[in-house]
Amino acid sequence: MTTVSRCLKSLEASKQRLNINVESCLNMFAGLPELGISNGEDLKETLTNCTEPLKAIDQFQMENGILLPTLQSALPFLDLHGTPRLEFHQSVFDELREKLMERVAIIAEGKEEDRYRKLEELLEKSFPLVKMPSIQPVVMQVLKHLPKVPEKKLKMVMADKELYKVCAVEVKRQIWQDNQALFGDEVSPLLKQYIVEKEAALFSSDLSILHNFFSPSPKTRRQGEVVLKLTQMIGKNVKLYDMVLQFLRTLFLRTRNVHYCTLRAELLMSLHDLDISEICSVDPCHKFTWCLDACIREKFVDGKRARELQGFLDGVKKGQEQVLGDLSMILCDPFACNTLVLSIMRNLQELLSQDALPRDSPDLMLLLRMLSLGQGAWDMIDSQVFKEPRMDLEVVTRFLPAMMSVVVDDHTFTVEQKLPSEEKSSLSYPTTLPDAFNRYLQENRVACEMGLYYVLHIAKLRNKNALQRLLPALVETYNDMAFGDIFLHLLTGHLTLLSDEFGSEEFCSVVFDGFLLTSFSSKENVHRHTLRMLLHLHHKVLPSCMETLMKTLEPPKQSSEPVKELFTQLTEKLEAQKKSPPPLEETPSLDLGLHPVTVPTTASTPTTPL
């Protein structure tokens, strides 16, 4: 039997008396040789070469245990109580480690001029043990509190995946700022997650005018997981902030996805909430975004804030035109666009009440200017020509009057219907729209945006006649904006206000045959939104129409899983409906944010709000 075998056998026989765990000791002492401290290998060598293992172990314990003379006489009491020596030493070690980590934090937060020198000295002594699980927290605590970690140490952390994974974000920031590719790898999954969450919200199963995509407040949105994580990753590091903005610009250019514009604004305002002046003070868009954020919260741009926003736009100095690129991205944020167009609609109501023309309103012109700047964000960043797009004045002089004429037609018909039968004429509700209205819907994106919101406004008023007149015009719009997810999300929610009208074949024909079904086969998102709406309104739809719709909307084999799943859910609901009719739904009370303005009755002015 070899010497090693005899040692191991003796160790096993004496295990209870010695209260020692060999494996734990071997792991505990790993990495100590660099500091001149005995480790597991030294113990193994000692046991291999000794003739009396028990004495060798006692000697090893004496030399490497806690160097406190008064402790030696107390240790046998632990043996009598069955407490392993390892457990005792481990508890002392843990306590000392916590005290040391607290001391590191106190030194770092102090005002001593040499505090960082002390931490660097401690780092030099402790870093060789960075891979020891028991010492690693101390090393990481020191690294975390050093504003500038030595380059050599950063490279060692970056090269070791396990170390990189466990090091604090404060250390990672120092690595990322000189390694854009690595930072991009960290940020990319978060950006993807953000887009997935936004798109999921647009296809939410909740279909309501009161709880839609634009319902959450800006403050609530900034509490989202992705925004908080990005804010933490950036900290006060301007270089990392600039990198994230560059990622967002690049992805916006590559995908045209406007949700990246939302994230650009949310990220800046999240840093504003934390009072990170190091970044907010150097971002030229900060005050503009802050003011616009307040408008988004109120869902309205009042006169005072409008002038403030105009001051920021007019204040862009020569040589700093690139700022317009970021301002256009912030205005391209769907939440900003929503606020601007709602404000335009309210502004038009006020003009109607005052018998004033759109071109005579400075506030309206500013709102249109900002909407135009936001709508042109992609073109500006793509072309790198940082100049405000020239607004087509005919939008004001031709499109808006055409839209007003639609309002006049509608109110003329409404008043006619209220007259006594002997005073009524043979006036029928108009079915066509002014040529200028249709043309600008197709050719101008600012006009198209306003036209789409006018349709939503008509739906809020439950104006079936006007809606039936307008919906077919949306089949052909600028860049197919009427078939975008945001508009369809809002429209399907608004149509729940007219749920009873789906019992009419004429109304179903206009909504489905005249609009939605014109593109559902080529645009899967339209297919999904149609199914979403039917999941909520199927019991209101005329049965013969519903039967035809189910045949038409059956997903082909190449359809995505969400479409197939929605169709399956709808099929199951229809089967359940046949067995037991659903209870009647109550129409929710509404606070829509657009308050009607009474218009004086004249020969040329409509009598109800826009």
C-alpha cells in the first residue's frame, strides 16, 4: 500500500474526530499560491510525504487556521458539541468578508483623496483570488467602486466569460465604452424584446377604446423592463448613451419601425427622471423632449407649450442642423404623432366655432409643421440632409377645407332629418367624397394622417353614415397607412362603439368588403386585426355575414401561428355561441379627450362639432 493510500485511509478513519472535509479544503485554498499561502495542493503533498498523517494535519491546521492564540483552547469545545471546524471557520470567514465589503463601500463613498489608491492596492492583493468563489465577491466589490479599473484587469475580466458574467454593471460600462461590438451584443436582445412588446400591445386581445395602445402614461411606459435595463446599463456614461442612440438610428433606418423612435424618447426621459445631468445637459433634444413629454401626458399641445416647442425648433443654430435628425425621430414617435393630431383636431373644432380659416391659426400651422417634421424623419436621416421638409400649403388651403365640407354635408343631413316631415326635402346622404380629400389621402402623408384620425373621430361619435362614406376611401392611402398596425388597432377598438350596427348587411359590407377584406390576403396584419375584432363582435355580426366571413378568413397553410390561433379561438367561440347565446353587453361610458365645441348656427357653418 502506497503512502498516499495509507494517508487517505487514516483520514477516513479519523474524520469524525478531526471534523475536516478534505474536498472543501482543497477548493477553499485554490488560487492561494500566488500570494504565498498554502492551499489544497500543499496539504495533499504534506499528506503524501508524511509518516504520521494526524500530526501533519494538526500542524497544517495550526499554521493556516485563525492566528489567535486564545482560540486554540476553545476549539475543543466545538468538537464536543459536534460542530465541524470547517463550519466554524466558514462562519468566521463569511463574517469577515461582509465586513471587508462594507469597508470597501465606505472607503469608496468617503472624501479621502487617496481612497481610490487604497482600493487599487486592495485590488492588487485580492485579484489573484478572483476565481475563488469565497473571495470573488470582495474582488468584484472593489472593481465596482473603482471609477477607472486598470486596463490589464479589464481585459482579464472581459476574456473570462464567467468573470464577465458576474461583474457589476459599473465594471461592464468601462469594458463596453471601448468595445462597441460587445455592447451591441448586450443591447441587441433588449431592443428586440422592446419591439416584440410594442407589437404584442398592438395585437392585444383587449379591444377597447378606453384601454388601447396609447392609454399608458409616459411615466408608466418608462417603467418598462427594457427601458429600465438600458438606463442602468448606460448609467452616467455619455459614450454608451451615444452608442445606444446610434443603434436606434441604424435600426430605424433599416426597418422603418417607428417604435425605435419611441424608445429614443423614453430612454432620454428615463435618464431625466433619474436626474442624470451628465447626459441630459449634453443632449440638445432634452428640453424639447421634456416639453413634448408633458404634452403627451395631457394628450394635447396647449398654446404655451406650442410656443415653447416652436422656440426649440427655431433655435437650432447654423452648423448644428444634425439636431433636426434627432428631433424628427422624437416627433416620429407614435405617441407624439397621436398627441399632435389630436391637438390638430381640437384646434379645428375651435376654428369652426370662430368661423376662422385654418391658415389663419399660428398654433395649427406649428402643429402641422411638427407633424410634417416627424413624418419626414426617415427621409431626413436616410439622406443626411438635415433640413425641415417644406410643408405643402395646399394641405391647409385645399385638404382641410375639403375635410370641412364633409363635416358640413354630414351636419346638413343631420339637421334635415330633425325637421318636421312637411319641411323635409328629398335630400339623401352623400356617398362620394371631394376629389381633393381623396387625392391628398393618397399623395400626402401629413394629410393622410389627419384623414385617418378624422375617421377615428367619426367612429367616436358613432356616426354610422359618415363612417360608411369614409371607409372605402381608405383602401388607397399614402404608403398604405390605413393598413398599418397602429391605425387598425385604434379603428377596431373604435368600431366596438358601433357594435349594434354590425347587425346590418350594409354596414358589414362597408367595413369588411369595402375596406378590411380588400387587402387581408396580401397583408397578414390586416387578417390578424380582422380576426381580433370578430373575436369581440362575432355575436353582433349578421349571421349570414359571419358565415361568409369565416369561409373567407380561414387561414391558408402558410399563415403564421398567431393567425391560425385567432381563427381557432373564433371558431370555438362560434360553436359555444350556438349552444348558449352570450349575455347583452353594456356600452362603456366614455371620456374621449375630444370635447365637442358648440358652433354658432349660420348659413355657412355646421351646427355640431368636427
